[in-house]
Amino acid sequence: MTQSRAGRGNLPEEVNSFVGRRLEIAEARRLLSESRLLTLAGPGGVGKTRLALRVAGDAQRAFVDGTWFVDLSQLHDADLLAQTVAGTLGLQDWSVRSPEAVLIDHLAARRALLVFDNCEHLVAPVAALTASLLRACPGLSILATSREPLGIGGEVVMRVPPLTVPDGSGSISSPAAASSYDAMVLFEERARTAVPSFRLTDDTSPVVARICERLEGMPLPIELAAARLRALSVNQVLERLSDRFRLLTMGTRTTPSRQQTLKLCVDWSYDLCTAREQWLWARLSVFAGSFELDAIEGVVADEPTDGDLLDLVTSLVDKSILIREEADATVRYRMLDTLREYGRERLREDGEPTLLSRRHRDWYEALVQGAQRDWIGPRQIEWVVRLESEQANLREAMEFCLGDPMSAGAAVRIPAGLYEFWIVRGQFNEGRYWLDRALGDGGPPTVDLGVAMCVDSVLAALQRDIPASTVLAEKARRIADRVADPSLGALAAFARGCCAVARDDLDLGGVSLEQAAEFFRADGDDSRLIQVLYWLGFVVDTLGDPARSADLYDELLELADAHGETMWRAMAMSDYGFTMWRRGECERGTELLEQSLPQLRILGNQFGFAWCFEELAWTAAEANPERAAVLMGVADTLFAATGSPMATFRTMVDYHDSCVRSAVDALGNKAYDAAFEWGKTMSLDEAIAYALGEQPPDILPSPTADSGGLTPREREVADLVAQGMTNKAIAERLVISQRTVEGHVEHIRDKLGFKSRAQIAAWTVEHHGDG
């Protein structure tokens, strides 16, 4: 299953113009084409990230399976490195495989580029993961940025130089001469952001040249200096910088290093801020990644400020200390890592980092609690997006809790409160990672501890880690008995039920789930009742009582509709559709399954998609065997991507096998295989459109492509494309070069009037599928 063609990758949009670097871009592209690991190395502030993004953007067409940007600047826990990369790629694994194994499985046959940004604080773990991925994934390339090389075999290191500056001879006396130097072009462009009327003139060009020389062509210091033109003239900027350098070099004949130059410029920018701006700069360093205004207000607002906090934030944006980013009408702010580190140093000098980290912890715990309260409601999707955007800050808060004796309660409440988020995003490994660390050796029996054990148990059950799930559920039951909390007792029963279902003990699972449902129904706890009903409906149906199962699903859907909930409703509609089909209500069952697809698309839940496509295939096996085969191909890829092959669902395997037999009997082996492989080549958007009968033009075979006019070799290549093989795999099969295969594929597309491999596969199914 591929990404939609418009969304293969996640390279961030450039927030401002990219200046110069023509030679560096050309050299980096050349090196990346010759080596699978290129590290752009250089000091902080030299522009490694911007260069990497530009090179990756230019190289996108060469990496048909995506170009992915992985920001490591705020990741401090090496144990989460592979999980962070997997999350960036959107992988949702439901198995107990390690995140590294999940990555290898996903990337092994793909042609993709990963951009690992800011590796210097995790050099050893990044090097180990990089070596492992490159060894196992022959089509993968990695572009890294770091202040030092990774130091592994096959690495090519390109030192990123500063921007070009005049040589100090005083030859820059006009704007025309200045245009030859990237540093001066950058200064002028950023100065126009501060003062739109600013232009280099015969008078200002020599001054700007000296500023850029002083700053050694380092992009970050130049941008900070240019931002000062709101309050200073270029002559004043140069004068103040010169004073700084005289102090720095006093008593020595050596010139400052580039890191000293960077530190000097950041010091200078800090000193030019007002006391209140300095105060906010230091305190904003408590955030990881990006953050919104409400988080700023929540963490620092009750401390004294002069004037409106928003005015201070705006001022730091104007001075290039904060970067403002807007997406989907939401404004977020972030700070470059160099400036955040500087703010942290100032915060430590003030003696307030622990106090502020506790305020940060409290605010993000409150955010999670708000998501919990609203989850069964119309804002559910908003909360998914918000929590995803705040993941760096949530990690920061959870890590702080684990090292702070006063945060033991929050250490279990935050990851437990993210229960549904871990599920909808398929991040079971990370959820269990934080819960296992927080639970540790246990602690005094409390309701919070018991709830966390229940959540951990259910996540383990979903991964079919039966031993861990069993132990955790039993511990939760004992705590519930000791604290005499009936709600926790019902939650422990739910965990025991999930564990029993995971080990295929449906009778015991049904008893425990009935117990939990009875309590939550009487208690009016719709949030917990909905998820219990989802599990219970499946169990009752599988045990052979579809009528009772239908009643349970109806109860769930009524609750979900009343609250405007999406997640459990979408998954229940899929399973309920299958139940209706089993009862002989085929039309209604298929309708429910199809209605669940748009809901699942909103959620992006791959596991839910896998089941929905699989069940739609079962409903189509007799009436439309080709459709059944295609949909099973789609489902097979999704099940594999989530680490949950159909064989692991023993109670459902008979339906799958029956569908396969029916489709093969109707189509023949060759046509079935071709249709199945066609499904495997579809993107998720294409598969949804196919299942809903929308027939997008970039999937269906062209009506004018009857004869095709393909050569025998092109027919052979088309057959292999229809089997889901990559160009590299086809080249190995036919013992020809990959470039030759690419040429054949292009010729096939041109002759048939197609734009995608899926169209080629569809054409092959239509013209070679009989027999």
C-alpha cells in the first residue's frame, strides 16, 4: 500500500526564501546520487538544515516511495529514535516487533530518502540505526545533518561552508557588486522583511559587506543582524557588532572561531531585547518542537509581564528569535535549536528550570485530560491533530516526570490519558514504552496506578503480547480490590476481557466484557462503555449470536451519534457491516462497510482500513470475484504494514480462505493473482475510490488501450509491474539494468496513455487475466 501520489513525503514548506548555495546544492546532489549516505556537517547556524531540505526537494523525483524529513533536534531519548522515524513515515504497527524491525520491513523494497536532521546529540544511536537500515534496505538513501560525521562505513561527508562574503578588500561599492555574494543577498532579503523599503545602495553596500564579513557569512547571525534594522541603521548594526568583536578579541591576536562568532551574535541579539523579551525568550526554551499561544499563556502567563504576552511573542517573531508557522488556520511557534539552547542556559542561570518544567508538565497534563474529556465528542479529530502536533512536548513532559520525584502521579496519568491516541495512530510501542517506565516497580496502590496498568494491559493485548497483558490486568484487579474503587474494578474487567479475546478465549472474554459493560452502562460512563461495546459486539458475533451482536453495535452507534464521536463509530460500522452480511442482510452490510471508509480516512487508521477492505472482499466474493481479489490485495498489504497478517486472526481465517477459494474458482489462478497484485499496488486513496465505485481516471484502464502496441519485452515488464514488483526487482528478475526497466515503464505509460503503475496493473489484469 503506497501513499497517495500527492503526499509521498513530508518535506516542510520553506517559511522564507532560499538564498544562494548553487555550488553546494549541485555538489550535494552529485554526492547523493553516488552514495546512499551523505552527511552535511558544519557548525550550528551555518545553514545545514535549509541546504538539506533544498537538496531533498530537488531529489524527490528520484525517490518514488517518498522523501521524509525527520527532525531529531528535540529527541533526547535514544530508545525512541526508531519509533520517531516510524511515526514520521506514518507507520502504524500493531505487533510486538521492534520499531527498527518495522522500519526495515517497510523500507526493504522501497526507493526512499530519509533526511535525519540535527543528529549531533544522538550520533551513536543514529549511526547504528542508519547502518542497520542501509544494510537491509538497498533502495534507501539517507541524508543527515550534524555538527560531526556519523562515522560509519559508506558515509560521504560534505562540509557545509558559510555563505560567500567579500574578501575585505573594500571592493564592494555598489548593489551590482553585492549580488555576487550570497551573504549580502541574504542580508538584503531578510532586511526587507524587517523594513520593506530597504534596498542596498552605493552607500549601504560597503557597510553591509563589512557586517557580513564580521559574521563570516554565517546565515543565522546574518538573519539576526538583519532583523535589527527595525530599530537600527546598518551603520549602527555594524558599530555595535564591531564593539562586540573588540571585546571578544581583546588581549589575543587570534580571530574568533565560527562558534564564537555565533555565540557573540546571539549574545548581542539577547542584549538588544528588552528585559521582558529576554525573560520570555528564556522561558520559551522549556518547550520542545513547536507550540501554540495557549501553551505559552498556560506555562508563563501568571508570571509578571509588562503588557500583553502576545505583543512580546510578536516582538520575538519580528526579531527572528521565534519562527511563526501557520497551517489550517492554526498558528504555531518554534525556536531554532541554537536559540533554544541559549535560552536554556539563561534559564539555568536564573535558577528556574525545574519550576518551569513543572509548569510545563502541568499544562500538558491538563491538555491530555481535556482530550480525554472531549474524546467521545465532535472535537475528536481536532484532538488527534493537536496531540500529534504536541508529541515533542508530551515526550518532554513525560521524560521530566520520570526524573522528578514530585511528578510520579503525572508520570502515569499522561501516557494513560493518551490511550485512544496511541490506538488511533497505531503507536502501541511508544505508549507501552512510557507506561512501562512509569509503572516501574509499581508503588503505593492508587486509582491512577491501576488505570495505567489497565491501559498498558489493553495495549499489550492489542499487540498480542499475552503474558504482559495478563500480568498487568491481574495487578490492576488487585489494586482495584485494595482501593475499593468499583470503576477501576470494571476497567480491570475490561482489560481482562481484552486479554482473553487476544488469546482466543472468547467465552471468558465475553464474561469479563459483559461485567464491564454492565457497570459503565449503569454508571453513565459513555466514554468507557463505547469501547467495551466495540469489543463485546465482536465477541458475541464470533460466538454465533449475530442478533445480540447487532443490538450491541446499535447501542454503540446510538451513543457515538449522540456525542458526535468518530473513532469507535467508524470501526464499529465496519464490524457491524460484516455482522449484517453474516445474517443475510447483504445490502445493508455492504452499505455499512462502505460508509465506514470515509470515517476511517478521516482518522487515518490503517488497521481499521485493513479489516474494512477484507470484509468488503468477503461480501463481494460470489457476485464480483475480481473485486474481491483486488480488495484482498489491498487488505493484505495493510495487514502486513500493521504487523498483523490475517493468519494471526484464527477465528476469522475461515472466512478469508473461503473468499479466496470462491474467487479463484471463478477467475482462475492467473486472473486472481493479477487482481490481487493490482490491489497491492494501489495507494490508499485509490483503494478507497475503487471500493466506493468512484473510479478515478488515474486508476482505471484506458478504453483506448485495447491493443497497446507493446513489444514482447514491454509486455513482460507490464506483467511484473502488475505483480507489484519494483523496478529494481524487475531488473534483477530479467537480468537487465534498473535504468532499462525505467525506460520500459515509461514507454508502456506513453503507449497506453497512462500516468501510474496502478493503471498498468489494471490493464494487465484486463488483457491477460483469463485462465
